[in-house]
Amino acid sequence: MDQEKIKQAIELLLEGIGEDVSREGLKDTPERIARMYEEICSGYDQDPAKILSRVFTVPDSEMVVEKDITFYSLCEHHMMPFFGKAHIAYIPKGKVVGISKLARTVEVFAKRLQVQERMCGQIADAIMDNLSPEGVMVVLEAEHTCMTMRGVKKPGSKTVTVATRGAFAVRDDLREQFYSLLKMG
């Protein structure tokens, strides 16, 4: 990531909106924002295959569900935040991954400029490609600030996206089981 280019861009942005970049409250802002972008866009430097590579052998193939994984991302259309919860289910085929690895996989894709629909599919594909389960299902529910604080201004509205792969794509009973597990406290 090019910190200098980000700082220059922020200085131009501040000048463009009519601010004095040398005033006390703003003089360190370009540097702070450059550091912030390094953190919130760190997903480009991470490989989900590496995160999902440490697996454990299991004898059965019951559904594994990790729900309410909080994520924060930036919409690529306005570079404004969207945030919410990810819910993941997969049916192992002899191997499972540590549950923290599912949350880390969500983070890899959330920490990139995104659209929610693509992010949902990327998470599902990474799990399918690296764990080779019977199937995977990902549900993302998020609030988009590009819709809540600008434009149509509808705070509290949520966008829900679903990605199904393998057995989840063809079996209604598995999808219904996952949805019912999401309703549990």
C-alpha cells in the first residue's frame, strides 16, 4: 500500500471540499487516514487458502455453523462503510477447520473494497475450494452507510445476501435447517 499517495489524495480531498489542510485539527489527518486505510484494506495482502489450510480430521459429516461474525467493509461504489453479520454453515467431508478461521476468512474479504453480493460468494468459494466440504452456505446481513446517511437516507435498513454451494444449493432441507439454527439465541 502506498502511504504517500493516500496522504496526497486526502490533502487534495480536503482542499477540494474547501478545508485548510494546514489548520491544527487537520494537519495530521492525511497521515492518520493513510494508516487507517492500511488497516481497513489489509485483506488484499491476505490469502484465504493459507488461513483455511490447517484442518483437523473428523469421522462424521454433521453441519458446522458459525453465526454472528461481525464484519466491517467499504463499499467500492462510494468508499463508505457497510457492516453487519456473517453466518456460515458447511458440511465437512472428513476435515474441519478451527472456527476462528471462518471469522478470519470473512475478514480477508471484508477488508477490501467490496460489494456485499461478491463478498458473500467469495467467502463461500474460499471454503468450498479449500475444505472441499459436501456443501457450504453463507448469509451476510449488513447496513450500508451509502444508503443510510446519504442518498435515500433509510437508516436501519439491511441488505441480506445468500450464497449456496454443493449440497446447500440443491437441498431445501439443509437450507431450512441452517435458517432455523440462525433463529436460535
